[in-house]
Amino acid sequence: MNLAEKYLSIRRYSEQICEPLQTEDYVVQPVADVSPPKWHLGHTTWFFETFILKVFAPGYQVYHEDYNFVFNSYYETVGNRVIRTDRGNLSRPGVNEVYQYRSYVDEAMVRFLSNEVDAAVYELVVLGFNHEQQHQELLLTDIKFILGHNPLFPVYHAEKAESLNLSGGSKSLLTIAEGVYEIGYNGSDFCFDNELNRHKVYLNEFSISPVLVTNQDFITFIEDGGYQNFNYWHAEGWDWVNTNNITAPMYWHKLDGKWVNYTLQGLKEVDLNKALTHVSYYEAYAYSCWKGMRLPTEFEWEVAARSFNWGERWEWTESAYLPYPGFSKAPGAIGEYNGKFMVNQKVLRGASIATPEAHSRVTYRNFFHPHLRWQYTGIRLAK
């Protein structure tokens, strides 16, 4: 597959994610952290237009002058933008116009990629691929949030599973020997800048579960009063529980004495044997304390990951999102990609059922604020 074919394949998948939607679904923004699907489609298109076509394609004509303001996300370097909380107010441009924008940029990109590009441009194109794949995951989870907070609990796709069935097998803890280990990306393929530089860390001996916490495991925590006992929670997490009246994972409801949860297939009874998902770091920490265990650090996770199956849930770690030794931001707008967010966030490792194919690796560092849980987040215990 050449570069143009790879480009079109990735771009088509974004639109395939949106195929089950009705027009009204494209424009909803229930909370600040969730962007309307229409905006994701426009923003990923803007990325290729702004960082590649406008700079490197001779004679390229911008599709619409206002779109830099509408579809810029957080890049201060490239000008003003609609604030995040106002993305749901963008009734214009319409959904059809956004798809026309995608077609216009796609045609220009295919023409551009039909010629040989130099190494620097190639790196930008591949970054654009991975940027769009990140938004494909956000697209699916944002769509789930939009539909899951619709009082009708509409079905997204009757056959879309939310589990990889990796939860079975032995639950005996794996023991990892103390020692000095190397952490971070080491290869010639793409990685994000926050996975660099590879460096050594010393780890004490530790044990880690080969399986994720299941729904049944977490129901036991709930029934034992886990959400009512402050002893298991950080002070900030306890405030979050009480301020927001949190009594269960996101999308869970108690109906007629049974736990049900909203899934992409609609409202279903909670499958007790499936891996738990949609929990915050606060909940993950509280559960681990209740079990008399803890969450692994991201370094422990990376070292141990080759010994267990992963990729079903983004797994909360006990590590703050910080730069690796020697980290430096790239110049210009691309330097705003990861480094500016290295504060007040926790690292998650692995991948999830929403992660596009070939967009995961053992060194990948995802990161979110501790209270967020609309991603497919889960728990793996250590001690």
C-alpha cells in the first residue's frame, strides 16, 4: 500500500465510524470533553490542509478561510479558534459541507502524495495518519457518550462488540524480578514524541495481575459499600464522588434490582464476566485499595506487558504524565502536540476496543485527567 492508498484507507475509516449516525447525531455536544462527530471530521481534515497542503502543495487554495477558526483545536501557533465548549454551537458549516470539505482536501492530498515527498514531509503525513486514528477512537467514544445520554438509549450498531474476551485464564499474579529495565520506544517506525527518549529505570520486585478487573469483581466492591467508604478514596476522589453523586461506573443503571449498562448495542444487562470499563482513575484507585492492592506504575506496566494480553481497555496507572529524560518539544505548532499537556494528568497504558488497528504499541502513553471515564478505561491490579 503506497502513501496515497494508506491516506485514503485511514480517511475512509473515520467516515465508516459515522455511517450509523443520523444527521442530528453529528452536532450534539453534551459535555465539554465530548466533541460533535462533525467537528472531528472537520478537524482531522484541517490538520492535513493546515500542516501539509498550505505549506508544501504549490498553488493550493484553502477551502474556506473561516475553517481555520472553526476546526483548530488547541494550536496557539496557527491562530484563534472556537473554544472547546462552543463546538456544539456550530450548526454551520452543515454536515454535508463538512463532507464536501473532506472530499476537497482528500483530492488535493492524493494529488500531492502522487509525487515523491521528502523525509520531513513524510513524517508530517504519518503524524497526520496517527492524529486521525487518535480522533477515530475519540469519535467512537464521543458517539457512545452522545447516544448513551439520549433518554432513548438508541443502538449505535447491533453487532458492535465492546470486548475482546481477554479476561479469561489464570488469575494468578505474575512476579517480575527487581532490576534495571529500559523504558520507551526503540525502533524506526512511528511513535509519538512523549514515548522518547528510551531510558533506564530501576524497579523493585512486584506482582501484577494477568487479567483485568471484571464487572463481577466491581459489583462486589459496590455491594460492599465501596462508594460510601471514604477510606478507599483520595480526598479529591472522595469530593468527586460526593459532588457528582457517583455510585457506579459510567453508563450503569440499576433497574428492577439488576445492573444494566448502555453499550453500542443499546441498553444491556451487565455481563458479569466481561472486563470492567468506563471508570475514572479515582475509582480505579479506590477499588485497588479495597482489594488491598494498588495500580501499577506505567514503567511496571511496560515491563510486564509482554507477559499478559492487553489491548481491551486503556489501563489506569499510578504514574503522573511527565516527560521522559531529555524530552524536547518540536519547534512550531507540532511542538504543541503532547508536551503542553504534561501536568495534572495520569498515564494510561495499552489500548482499547476503540483503538484503530495498528495504532497501539507497548510504549504508547495515553493520558487523561483523573475524573474522566468516557474512554474505554479499565483496571489491572499490582502489589
